[in-house]
Amino acid sequence: MRITKYLTGAAMVAALSLGACATRGDIEAINSRLDSIDAQVQSAAQNAQAANQNSQRANQRLDAIEGRVQALESQPARRPRG
């Protein structure tokens, strides 16, 4: 009798344990979601890289005109005409 209760308890624990396992469909759904997230991360990384390149070009343009701006600022002020 005691062995029967023990085996029944063990069978119940095993059944509950197996019921919590992921099914093939669950795994496929998780993999699909991970693929979607990975694609979003790659897209965000590409956008960040493009933004970085644009900012570098903008900084280069600012550096190119900085000398002209300083030259104009150092010139003596013009007198108004009239």
C-alpha cells in the first residue's frame, strides 16, 4: 500500500513536470519572436550608424566654414552708407 501511494505521487509529479515543458509550437513561436526582435535591433543599429555618418559630415562642413567665419568676425566693422 505504501509503495502504491509513493508511485502514485511520483507519477503525479512527473505528469505535472511534463505538462510544464514547452511544445514544438511554443519553441517555434519563441524563435519567431526572437527573429523579429533581432531584425529590429539590426535595423536600429543601421539607423544609428547612418545618423553617425550624417553627423560626421555635418561636423566636417562646420569645420570647413569655421575659418571663413573667424575671418569675417575679425574684420573691422563697416561704416553704414548714407
